[in-house]
Amino acid sequence: MSGLPNCPKCKSEYTYEDGTNYVCPECAHEWAKDAGESTEQARVWKDANGNVLQDGDSVTVIKDLKIKGSSSVVKVGTKVKNIRLIDGDHDIDCKIDGIGAMQLKSEFVKKA
């Protein structure tokens, strides 16, 4: 679209200049022009033991997890393959055999 950077907060491409700042019309976030891309830092996801997680890793659940709105439980020791890391409170998106698609917190898993 233009040579302006995307919003660091919501990643919108519709940013515009306002004096010495960039402004995002979608989330109303403002940041200084001189801050540039240095304000963005790559997020690092870690498991319960402090190991760095990456997309496609396999993890093992370290605690029985109740599934909200169901009587099912994800048992300790359940292995989850091919995880996808996302932003948010529950930062692992995955499919668990016998249960289906769900999101997990990285603090309740360890790298397999």
C-alpha cells in the first residue's frame, strides 16, 4: 500500500502520519516515527521447564486439565504433536487425539 510501517499493536496496514507520530485508525495506537521497527521484539514462548517452544514442536501435558464446558479432562502425560504458537492467554493452538482442537497455556506443557 504505502511505505509506512504496519501497526505494532494490531498489525493493521492502514497507518498514517500525524506530525512526528504514526497513528493506527483501527486500534488508535500511536507511536513515534523515530521508534521505527525497533519497538517490535520477537515473542519467545517457553514451556514449564523454560525450554523455548517453536511451531511444529511436540509437547506433553504436565497436569490434568479440565475442559471448560465439558466433563472431559486432558490427562497428565498426553502428548500433543505439531503445535502452533499464538498470541494471547492460551498461547498454544493444537489438536488432541480423542478431544479435538483446543488451546493450551504453555505453562502446563513440557517439550517432548
